[in-house]
Amino acid sequence: MILERDDVHFLRLATWLLAGAGRSGRVEVKYTSSIALEALHIKVATLDDVSALASLRYQWRAGERGEEGLSFPAFSDAFRHWMELHAASHVPFLGTQGAEPIAMGWLAIVDRVPGPEHFERRSGYLQSIYVTEPRRSRGVGTALVEFMLGHARGLDLQYLAVHPSDASFSLYRRFGFIESQHVLELRW
């Protein structure tokens, strides 16, 4: 099913209503903003999209952040292998305008230790959400996160967490994420 609208509120309603179908990756949203030049297309990505996802990840980490290490061809090959190994635990999302990949995100699903009342316990983490620099502050990140949340709602997760950048805190707060004083981190 493909939805195409210019109203972000419609997008929110549609992703919420179709969350069950979104689990299979069959719901795709084309979000047209008055700011965007072309329709924004967001989908659950597959291995067929590895080149676009690897390109976005490399652009972000090596291009914008200056990380060194693997060349792009080596990174792309290793990234494909990583996606294959983590297909059950990391759901990729891809945003495009026309044929150009412009945004990505990952939903990491973590199986938790069972309990007597809730034997199957899972949580989720939004990770590596990225929008290319020319498309930032134009609603692309909002549409991407909205689509990802619609997908996550159908997975029976106990909670969804994110470690936002300083610049994206307000985005996640608008979706209802709150700061928790029950999380501690030890960074190496």
C-alpha cells in the first residue's frame, strides 16, 4: 500500500492505523511537503537498499564527523555483511526523494530476560537517525521518526528509547519521549 499526502497529521494517523501492516514492510508513505521539492518516500529497507544505507552512514560518519578507517568500498562490503548478520535485531528505514537517498534510521530490537508475568519482553532503540545536511529542518526527520514509530507500535515493545543529539532533543520530545532518571551509562 502506498499513501501520498501533503499533511503531516494525516501521515501520523495513517502510520498509527497501519502499524500492523508496517511490520511486514508493505506500507510505504510518500510525504510531500511544501518545502520539499519532490515527494519524500519512506520505507522499511531491505538488503536491496544496502548501497544507499552504506552511503548515508559513510557520508555521516566519515564525511561529516571525520571518522577514519575503512575506505568506502571496504565499508560498503562490511556493512552488507553486518546487515545480513543483524537482520533479526536491526530494522533499517530509508528515506528518498526521487532516486536520491536522503535519510535513514534503525530500530534495534532487544530481547529481554523473561519474567513470570511477561515471559516475552522486548524493548527497542531508535539508532543512527540521519538526514542529509541540505534536507535538515524541513520535516524529513519528523516524517522518518513518525514512520519508524508506526512500525515500532506493532511490535509489542515494552518501551522505546533513543540517545538523541543535542540538536534532536526537541524532535523526540514532540513525539512524547521523556527523560528518564532510571538510566545510567558507563562510557569507555
